[in-house]
Amino acid sequence: MKDVKIDPSPLSVFRFLGVATITLIHYSTNTGKLYSLFSSTAIGDAIIGFFYVLSGFGLFLTYHKQGTINLRRYFIKRTIRILPFYYMALFMMALILTVSGHFSFTGFFLSFFCIQTWFPNYQHTMNSPAWFVANLMFFYCIFPLIFSGIKKGTPDPGKLIFGSVLLWIFTLIILNILLSVYPETYSSFIETFPLAHFCSFYLGICGAYYVKANEIKNHLISNIKSPWYTAFLFLLFFLVALTLYHQGETIGFLKIKPFGVGMTLYSPLVLLMIINLSTARNYVIKIFSLRFFCLLGTISYPLYIFQKPVYGIYDYFIAKQIKMSPGAEFIFFLALFMVIASVLTIMEKYTLKSVFKTT
């Protein structure tokens, strides 16, 4: 069977758009501006699911190519990639919260060790978007065990991905039961709990294994080169967006509670989109693979992790001095934020180069 060439570069622009959308949702929530357009967090929930699926998908592809995982190098690379910006944002928020009189030592301690999502009422105490990163660090820690098990066991790709879908269904059922039994005061803890999102990360791993095992049919491989595939792709995006916008009706039909279940509800569809975008070969995909869009993807992480401290500084020093319409002000804030994120990314790149050069 024809080998499937996987190119994840088209996903960079979607990574950036996802973070920009989450920033807009948080901006709208904090300011009350533009809130009528983003009164539902359904889109943000699905984007979080997208990032977890993409993380599992990308990790497996990376280490499948290498064949084995050198644990020392693996943890150094994961730590360097995630924690420097994580701690910078954490200490910025600690300073802001200390000045405002809302600092929590317990929240800081738990956040410092990336375990705030394991304890009720602490997942948003410091830098609230960081709960996603804390869960990701846990998934990174257990990934070598999963990877080793798959490599040694060489399970049937179809059965493995079917099992991951069963795990996803089981997670949805458990979440639905928990959110029905416990009061809404615990819903935030349940929604951000690491095991509530493991199914999305695992779906990404199994999806990558499925693709690398050449289980995609030949007719699909040939069709993704067709211009008709591009039309199908955009139709799929439209249907996803429409479903997310009307999530209340959707989850009502599925008898699922309208809470953060949306973070895992769309994971299989997200996996399908990731597989299609990374294996398709047409002019739209080539546009998404342009260097400019790849560069946007590189600043997506600092955009995400610094959104709260940067907004806090912006709101205190700048927002009160300017008068713009809500839409124009957000564009100004995002542009300024992108410049800051780009500078931080460049500083990180050259700092790491100099550190590794001297060691």
C-alpha cells in the first residue's frame, strides 16, 4: 500500500487561530465587550480539545520517526519547551496578585509544580489559562509509557483507534454523570481535571499510529489531492463551526450536560480534521504551509500562556488611556500582544542557543 506522507505544517495556522480565538473569548469575558458574540465558551472548549489531540498526534509522529525515546533527552526537551514561559507568566501573575491583594500561597505552590488541576478550587487561582499546560505536562510524563507499550505490542491499528473511541465515549459518560451529581461549584474542577482530557490526548496518539500504519484507504489518499477535497474540508469546518455555535441544542439532543464536556465532545471530529490537514495535498494546504503561517504557529504558546498577565498590564496602563470601539480595541490589543509574543519567542530561541552552546 502507498505510504502516507504526513506534513503537520498546515496545522500551524490553525494553532494560531485557536489561541487567538481563546484570547478573544477571555478578553470578551473580562471586559464585557464583544461578549454577545462569544457568550458561549463552546468554541473555546473545542479548541482546547483540538490542542490535546494535536499534542498526542504530534508527539507520536515525532518519536515514531526516531524509533525510541531517550528519556533524559525527552524530558529535557519537553521541559525547555514548556516551563520557561510557564514560570515567567506564573511569576508575573504572582506579582500582579500580590499588588492587588489576591495572592494565594497554596495556589502558587500547586501551580509551581503543575498540579493545580488535581485539587478543587485551585485550577484558576494564579494564571487561569495555565491549567491546560499543567494537564499537558502530566500527559507528557506518561507518554513514554504509552509509546513504549504501542511499539512493543504493535497492536492492530484499527482495534487501537476503536479502543480510543470507546475510552472517549466512557469519559463522556463519566463526565455527564459527575456533572449531574455534583453541584455546579465543582463543575470547573471536573472540567479541568486531567483525566477528563486524557481521552483527547490518547485519540491523537492512536490517530497518528493509525496513519503511520498505512490504514488509510488508497481512494482517500488519491482524493485528498483533488480540488473537491478542499471544498469538502471547508464544508466540514463550516459544519463544525455551526455545531459549536448551537452547542446548546446539540448537547441537548445528545442528553449531555451543557458544561465543559464540549472540551472532549468533538475530539474524534477534531482528529479527523487533523489527519486530513496533515495528509492532504492541494493548493489550499500549500497556502497553509507557507512560512508566514508556520511562524504564527511558533508564537501561539506564548500568546496562550501570557494572555492573562499581559492583559492585566495592558488594562492597567493602556486601556484606560485610549478610546476605541470594542472590535478595534481587541485588534489593537492582539497586535500588541503578538509583537510581545514574537519578541519573547526570539529571546527564548537565542537564549537556548547560547545555553546549549556553553554546556
